[in-house]
Amino acid sequence: MTAEATGAPAPELSVAATGDAARAVSAHVPALVADRVASRVAAQEADLWGPDAADEAGKRLGWVDVAARSGDLPARVEELRAELAAEGVDRVVLCGMGGSSLAPEVITATAGVPLVVLDGTDPGQVRRALAEGLERTVVVVSSKSGGTVETDSQRRAFVAAMTEAGVDAARRVVVVTDPGSPFSQMARDEGYRALFEADPDVGGRYSALTAFGLVPSGLAGADVRGLLDDAAEALALLAADDDGNPGLQLGAALGGTDPLRDKLVLVEDGTPLRGFGAWAEQLVAESTGKLGTGLLPVVVAGTSSPEVASSPADAVVVRLVGPGGSDDAAPDEDPSSARTSAAEVRVAGSLGAQMALWETAVVVAGRLLGINPFDQPDVESAKNATRELLEGSPETEEPLAVDGDVELRGTSELEGATTLEAAVEALLSQLSQVEDDRGYLAVMAYLDREADADLEEVREELAARTGRPVTFGWGPRFLHSTGQYHKGGPATGVYLQITSAPAGEDLPIPDRPFTFGGLQLAQAAGDAGVLADHGRPVLRLHLTERSALGRVRAALAGGDGGGR
């Protein structure tokens, strides 16, 4: 079944579902239409998610008309870009976390324009960003409050490095923040080059089409006018109380399967969008992973990935396809047919239209799940744990064992494992303890996501080894994404952390008593502690020498490639 609206010309946007996903669409969309959910979302009615969510929702629904609210931004950004170009400034670095970095990353990657995204704390990654072409660099520092420790640390490092290089740092810093925030006042006090105050009625993960997404993307050269135009057309379609509304269809397919298929396998299958899965991952996981339920996005490498080739019974495969690709999803299939119990959705559309689509679908799924899609009650826990570690004594916990250059740390389920291979096997064996075979493995690498990028390939190997969905996140980036689901979602995960001493010399943070390496390790230890407090099995592999990473990789890929 393909979603197409009637009336005005529709944007390039389509959704098709088969199997259990199609049955969920048939089961829920008529009621969603009868309840006028689409038009009520468009009207920003805050009571759609229940009385407990009304206060938060009432302050977070501005994204439904954000294309109009952001209408003046492209001209402002174009003017600033021209000014910078006239001064020889053509390198754009973005310092931001979560929604502040993921949207610009997919926008610029899809547009094919260069943007340096610095959303990590690994000393090597930060040092490289500081080492290249400061004389032609503008730094966009994005934070709703300005208090995010990673972003503040990156800002301090750039200001110090530019000053040391004889560059007027104030003329090279552009701030994106909420109006009235402490960061807004700092930007004025420091005389930074430009200040863009975003819409305060839009939450971070819904902010792709606000200043947070548009300013760095536009400065880098992306067509943000076109992005807004596509989103505006899509939002008009998505406001219709109609069975063909693609937002209602996708929301029902994601959140309405029975029993709930709570793993969303996201795969690029012909789409021209680049890296869209990482943006959707944060939107879905942070919006739905709470109160013991939620939807876990699993971003895979391609159509031959284990979770696509042999889809688990608790998964919906979401294929991001090219124009017309959704028509290949058997639109004439009878949704009530028992021919297949698989669940698959194909989604096609331009980037601006899909961003509007997914934001709408996620809040519809939130209504079906009975949760508030606008809060993130468990994100702050890891931040608080990190803060306590930074302000207190360094970690003194003794490892369970030491195997060469790898220290083994973990929860009680792993006690007795004295080798790297035994510790990994002990953790993976916990998947068989998850009720109804609904477990997943989360790999969390607090390393250099550029220099150590090949490690991400282990996700596919672990999925084949365990027969279960596997997510891979770079720390601390994932803390602003799947980190919410890990603590607030169902207790079905097992967690593998990989940390390391800095590959080279550590990097101090100006005017702070800790280094980037110290911050990175505190974030890992803090998150591991919170997971353990929630009763989640955690194994932390700490490399005392980065050269041990190859051995860790081999241990993770080990096994016969079969089930547990």
C-alpha cells in the first residue's frame, strides 16, 4: 500500500508496508483518522499523548510549522557565507551533540558539501580538527543551553588554538542556541561573529529544520532553501486526516505491530540520502525508549546485513529506497493475509520531506505506544554520573582481570572470566537469558570514530555470530541517541563498551581541570555505572595500549558465525 494524498501536488514522498507492518497500518490508521490525529498534531494540540505529557508537548510542537518559522534563515546564512568567503574562510567545523550534529551531518553528506562534524571527545579526533587550516575555519558551536560539556570543551579548544595561531577567534565563532540561554548571553559578551537563536518550541531531536540544522549546513554550501520548501509541502500532506497520509501509515507500521516488533532495522536500499539512518536513530530511540517500552533503531551496512537477510521475529525492516522504490513492496498484498509474518516498510522521498515524515511518524508511534515522545528522562543520568566522576576522584575500581593490554571490567554476570575471549563469550551468553528471544547487543566504542572507523564493521560480524540485532555507537555521541533507550527501554539489552588510553598525547581542555581523554573515560565509566544500576549486563574492555584494538576486534568476530 502506497501513501499518496489527493488535491494539491504532493511532494516526493511515499510509504509502503508488507506483512505484519501492513497489518498494523490496516489496524490503526482508520482510528487515527477518526481521532483526527494528523490535523491535531498540525494544530499543536498537546493532549494527544495524555495528561502527563501535555505540559512538555505544549512546549515541543513547534516543528510542525517550522518551515514557515525558519523562512528567514536561508537569506541570513547565505549573507554570512558570502562574507566569510570574501575573507577566505571556506572550512566549516560544527561542534555539537545529538540533534545539533546529526541533522547537519546527513544534510551536508546528501548535498555532497564538506562539513567537519566534531561530536566526540577523543583527543586524537579533536586534535586533528584543530590542526587543519585554522586561518580559513569558521566554527559553528551549537547547543540549546551552551552547558553541554562536550560542546563547551570543543569551543574552548578552538578559541585557544585560534588565539595561539594569531586568528581573531571571536570573528570565527558562530553560535546557535535557544533565546535567553546562558550561551546566548556569552555569545554577546564575547563578541562572537554571529548569533542565531533557534525556535525554543522545538526539541533538540526535532530541530533538523531549525537553525540547528540549517545554519551549519547552509554555511557549508547545502541548499537549505530547497530543504525547507520540500518540508513545507510534506507538512501540508502530513496534516491531512486521510487513510493515505504517509505519516500515519509509517507511524502505525513502526509502533502498531502486535506483538510489538521493537527493533527497527534501517537500511539504505537505493536512497540518495546519505547517513539518514543515524539521524533517524536518535529521533526514534530518544523519543520512544522509556517506561520499559520503545523502538530500537538498528542501522545496518547494507541489504546483505544479517538483520535484513534473515529478519528476526521482533524486527521491522525499514528500507530507505529511491524514487518509486516503494512501489516494489507488493502494494496489492492483502494486509490480513497470513502468507507471511515478516514486517517490512519501504520509504522514499526527498530529504526535507522525509525529515518531516519521520518526525510525524514518531509522534504517531508514541501515541500508539502510550508514551510521551518529547521527553528523555534517562539521558540526564549519564551526564550526572560523568559530572560526579569529573568532580570527584579518578576511577579506582579494580578490573575483574587483565589479559595483556586489555583490562576486563563488568557486572557480576561476567565474574570468573579471566581472558578477553571468555569475557566476550560470557557477555554474549546473556542474550540467551532474555525472555522470548528478544535480546539485542549494543556495542559502544569510546574511541576515535575517524581513525578507528574500521571497528564499526564488527557490528555485522557480531550480528552473524549471535543471531540477534546489534547496534554500534561511538561514545559519547550515542549517549544523545540510543543512550536513552538503553536505560528507559525494555530490559532486553546486553552492553559492550570499548575504551582506551589515548592513542597519543592527551589534550588539555583550556581552563578546565580535566583533559579530553579524562572526559572521554569519565563518560564511559559514568554510563557503565548507570547501566549497571539499571540491572543491565555490561562488559567494558579497556585498552591500556591502542594497539590492542586488533586483538579485541578478532575476539569479537570469533565463533562459528551461527547462533548462540
